[in-house]
Amino acid sequence: MSHTALTAEEIAGLSEQPFFKTDALIAGCWQGSTDGDTFAVENPATDEVIAVVANCGAIETEQAITAASDALAGWAQTPAKSRAKILRAWFDLIIANEQDLARLLTIEQGKPLDEALGEVRYGASYIEWFSEEAKRIYGDVIPAPSTDKRIYTLKQPVGVVACITPWNFPSAMLARKIAPALAAGCTVVCKPANETPLSALALGHYAIEAGVPAGVINILCGKTQEIGAALTSSPVVRKLSFTGSTAVGKMLTAACSSTMKRTSMELGGNAPFIVFADADLEAALDGLMASKFRNSGQTCVCANRVLVAEEIIEQFTQMLVDRLSKSVLGNGLSQGTTIGPLIQKNAVAKVQGLVAKAIEQGATSVNLPHQTPSTGNFVAPLILKDVTADMEIFDAEIFGPVATLIGFDHYDQAIKLANQTTAGLAAYVYTQDASTMIKASEQLEFGIVGVNEGIISNEMAPFGGVKESGHGREGSKYGLEDYLEVKYVCLGGLH
Ligand code: SIN
């Protein structure tokens, strides 16, 4: 897709669009906060305020929970085929408006427009997939222990679900939670990140247009802790699905224990990207560029530690320098940009702090030609060589465009280094040897393993982690199970 920087008029044009919502969606109506309070949303590439959004709190969260609860029985009893049709109509509307939705996403999140368009499509693919899966929710008939009994299972919706979503994929993460919830017959109260509320609210607009009944989807932003407390303490909310940091995931899981809610936690990663000496190095480089630098390094599945066999590390580093030198840092709306800003100034400070500490501890930075723009939250892409397992950066989720290169001597050392983390979301392996592929994918302690593949996310596959990267799966047939309860019925006294 080719595109040019938008003029101020074009950016303003987006705000004239019907999907440009700044109020909360509660019980099918768009409403401001009860006290009229608002907060500003800034473009991370320019620091400009692009919207002023309703700053909701506990009162509006209670209203949203009540709306979701009131809508639950009707939605759960709506025939699966009808629920499927509504989800499909929602998917169609998103795809019909994908270009505008992509521009909106870039303006609030910063990622290059092509990536934003990819994200809008990626998110929509979950809605399409679960519109199909909605019709395939089956129970079982189980052989009974005696002739006077019959045993069967029903799959029923969990109930009202709270969805808390991050700023790094503001469209896709919301769609990935709402779509299976609605397919299962649940209703939802969603709290998108305050940095990026507009894409989420725009999806809410198209959901209503598609015929999602009032109260089935509620979306509000604002006072994060108040909203979180209201959602986690409510006995009406039966499940919480969260994507975000491990630290916040632990707090939310603890808070949910008072009402014994089910939880799905998609938390932080620390992905190893292992390049064995026999790998196709061009393919490994393609995979690394996609995995490490997508979204400026701000994904939970980003390659965080690049483990490279000592005999090829010099060659691979030079290839990476050549490739990364061609990347373009800038405003995601400008033609040719491949790396956009980070989300916030404190994210820039965090990445710079990690780099400074790594250099102090003995890492070497490799010079690249990028100039950092004067406005916005930019970090120039960087390669750090000579990184070792005792450095702070080895344990940290970098969440920025910094590739750390770590050498290894043999297979066992690579796997040991890779598993030397409390995280367990994604891992990547590049090799041409079938035994290494199989052994490594079995021995890596991660929920997802990409073998000779850097892009592992799609709606047909189960996305999720182990260890402190959380629990639960999103996408695939497993993603639907997370929103269903199994009820066992024992029919006795039969003659
Ligand atoms: C994430 O970073 O949380 C999601 C990444 C993806 O879906 O690929």
C-alpha cells in the first residue's frame, strides 16, 4: 500500500467520521462520564492532542456491568446461528472501513500505516473465525455407570466477562477477546488502554451498526484503578481476560480470587530467537526483522534475546546491520516509515535506561545511521553485541527497537540460555536440521515456538504462554473454551 503524510485537514477529517467516538459505550448508548471529566489522547509521533475522551470511573463501570448482566440471558439464548450472523456483519463492516480504521490506529498508537492496516485485518480475522466457531459449540454424551442413568454435558457461556486490553494492539486485542466471548454467548465490559481508546471505541461503533444488541458490548476508558477494582470485585463479572504486563496480571489475578473468577492472562514475554550455525541466514534475518522490529519492538512475542551460534555471529551481525540500516524511523503516516515511535516518553526513558546499563555492564552498541525526529517518543533502532546472561537487559522485556546479540557454543547451551527466564510466551528457532527443529520445539519452555518462522500470530492458532507469561489461550478452538463452562447433567431414575 502506498500512502503519504496526512494533512492536518485529513487528520481532522477522521474526527468527522461516525466511528470517531470519545464517549463510553454503555447499554447501547454513547455517554460521557457522570461528572463530565475527560482525558487527552496524544499522537505519539507528534505529541499533538488528537482527542478528548470521557474519563469514566467506578460509577460508569457499575452501569456497564449492570447493562452486560441485563443483556446476558437474551444474548446467551440467541440461537448460535444468529449470533454468528451478527459477528460476521461486524467483521464485514470493519473490513469495509479498514483504511480509515488503520489511519485512526496509526494516529493514536504510532505504528506504520501498513502495520496498522495489518492489525485491523488481523483483529477482524478473530471476529470472522469466531463467527464460524459460534455454530460448533458441542457438548458430549457420556456412557453412564448404570442402565437407569444418562450422562451428558452442556457447554454454557461463562457469563459477564471483563476484558482489559493494551495499547500495543488496540484493535486486535479487543477483537481477540470480544469475538470468542460473544460467540460463546457471553456479554462484555471492556476497558481499553487510555493511551489508545479510539480504535476500541470505533470497533464498538461498528458492533452496534452490525446489530450487536444493547448491553452485549460495553466499552469505557478512564480511571484505570477504579475501573479495575470495580470489575475485579464484582460478583456479577464471572471472568477477566487481560493482556498486559506480568506485574499487573499478578495484581488482577489476586484481586479476582475474592470472587473466584476465571481468568485468562496474556502477559509479558522474553522471547529467545535462536539462530543455529546451519540456519538459512537470510530467512533468519527476515524472521528477526519481523519479530524484533514490528510495532517498534513493542509486542509480547518480540524477539527479546537473539542467541546466535559463535561461528556465524560476526557474519549475522553484519547482515543485521545492513538490513536495519535500510529501515526508516519516523511518523507512521509518512510514506516509507518502517519503525514508528514508542507509546510514551516514559517508555523511551525505560529503553534508554536498559541500554545504558547494558553498556555499563560490558555490551557494545553497533552504530546505525538513524536520526531521531525532534518531536514524539522515538528511539532509534539499535544493536547491542556482547550481551551476556548476567546483564539486566537479558532478564528485562525491552519493549523497544533494540536487538541484543548473545553468542552460544553448542545446542545444550542455547536451550539452557533460552529457558533461563521466568517468562514463557514465544520462542523462535532457525535451523535446517530436522532433529534440531523437533528437539528444540519440545525442549523450549514456551507456549508458542516459531520454527523458521518469525510471525506466529493468527486466528487459527492458540496464542498464549506458560510460566509467568500467564495462562489461557486466544484464537483457535481453544480460545472458545476459555469462555465456556462445562455443565454435567445426570439423568437418573430411568426404567
Ligand atoms: C501482544 O503483543 O500482546 C500480541 C502480539 C500478537 O498478537 O502477535
